[in-house]
Amino acid sequence: MQSGPVKRIVFAEGEEPSVIRAAYAFQAQGLGKSILVGREELVAENMRLAGLDPADAGLEIINARISRHNGEFVDSLYARLQRHGYLRRDVQRLINQERNSFAASMVAAGYADGMVTGVTRNFDQVLEEVRRVIDPAAGGRIMGMSILLAKGQTLFIADTNVTEMPDAEDLLEIACEAARTVRRLGFNPRVAFLSYSAFGNPMGERAAKVREAVAMLDARGDIDFEYEGEMPPELALDPESRGNYPFMRLTDKANVLIMPAIHSASIATKLVQSLGGATVVGPILVGLSRPVQICPLSASVSKILLMAQMAAYDRPLSEPAGRTLAAAS
């Protein structure tokens, strides 16, 4: 059971049976308080189908359309979007009918401490909906980071979801955000910029962007983590293979792998997972000012529960004051 204040996690797709099971498990295991967004009748019906008694489950259900805070959320979101092509009635429709807009508004206003979504929609669409409401963290970089557990090692891989073809500045920011996140998770980050090239051999367009990112880090005086690149995976993960590169600055195996593009990150993580022998967690979403996690489409109960735990554990750079969501009327 967690210590400190009870974290309130809102499950945006609260009508889905898998989400209901995960929300119930999250609360029953003492991990925090679960809030389901959905129509009460449908949520109750799906609870019964999942073998839960709605009267005994103890899960809070919020119907976005009739919530007392509907007007508050519309006012806040309209102030953000009125100069971006949205009329007030458009925003009212978002709050009434778009579960991610309502759930994200709960988190932004401090009525919930984190949010879990993504079971019924693809990552890019969900992230766009969430970003209408929640800003990036100050100085942060929004990205996906996968956690690879294999042979007693924990590896963090970024960016696995957001920036398709990062340039050198993007790669620098991805590395810094990954290092911050890894340190918050209790690890000492050692960052390797991966490439097919080993320090200039052979050269190519993607490798050149990686080299530039490393040079930009070298030019900064505020970097507080180990980094090196560009290099193939064997140099990053096997110190014994580095004999030809005595100048390498990594003191041990790298544990943060910065991929040159999303396609290489996605292929690598999915290939490892498909071959077996490793567990891939995530990708987890980092870089937002409030804790939000986006599950894989049609995620299992266990994956939804894990994402809820990640949202509850996350410590954003600025915390909204805790507020109590009034019951719907």
C-alpha cells in the first residue's frame, strides 16, 4: 500500500469492462482511488458482467454530461482554445462527449491526480486530445519511453511514440527528458545515442544528426549525466567490446538508449518482445505537466493497471492543489 496522500486516478474510458476491472484492482490493492468517467447505467451493467456488484465495488462514477463541474471545465478549456478555431459550443461538445477532454480537465483542475486512457483509441489521437487541455512541463519534452526488462537489466528506450524523425535538437531534448525521468525512477542514467554508425564509420544523414546532438550536449555546461554516441547497440551494452574506442565516456553499460527515429525504436522494442525473453513496459508518456498515461489500444487489464500505477507514481514538476469533485446532479 502506498504511503502519503491517496492518489486519485481518473480512468477516462470508464465504461469499458477491462478498464473497470483494472480500476477496481487499483483501488482494491490500496494503490489509490479510482474514478470512472462514463454513464452510470452502462458502467453498472458492465460491472455486473465483470462479476462486480456496483453497490459494493466502491468505485466513483462521473458522468461528464451532467457533472456539476461541466461549466467550470468549459470555461477553462474555451479560454485555451478560443483563438485556435473553437467556438464555445465546440468546447461544450468536447466536455460533454469527449471523455479525454473531460478527464484531462479533471486532472488540470486538481480534481484528480492522474489519468489513464487509450484503450479504445490510438496513441496519436489520444495525445492530441489530452494536449488540448494539459500543457507540457516547463522545460520538458513530451515523448514516449519504453522500459525493457531482460536478463537482470533495466533499459529505457526513447523516443518510442511522439517525434517520428527527430533532428539534433530533438535528440538532445529527448536525452535530457529521458535522463530526468530515469533519475526520478531511482536509476543513475547512462545515455547512449544509438546508430548504425560507430563514431563516424560509416557516415550518413541519420548518423550525422546523432553526432550533432552529442556535440550540442558537449557544448552545454549543465549536463549532469553520462552520455556518449553515436554507436551501435553492442558498444552501448557491452563494455568489453569498446577496446577500439578508449575515448568512450560511459563508465558502465548504458541504461538509456536514445534511438535515431521512431521506426527504429518501435521495431527494436517490438522485435525483442516478439522473440521472448524480455518484458517491455509502456511506452510511458513523459514530459506533460500533469500525470497522464496512454495505454496500448485494446490493452489487457494488467497493462491498464500498470499504467494507472505509473500515473499514480509520477511526480510532475508542478502539482495543482488537491480539490474534491462534487457529485453529479
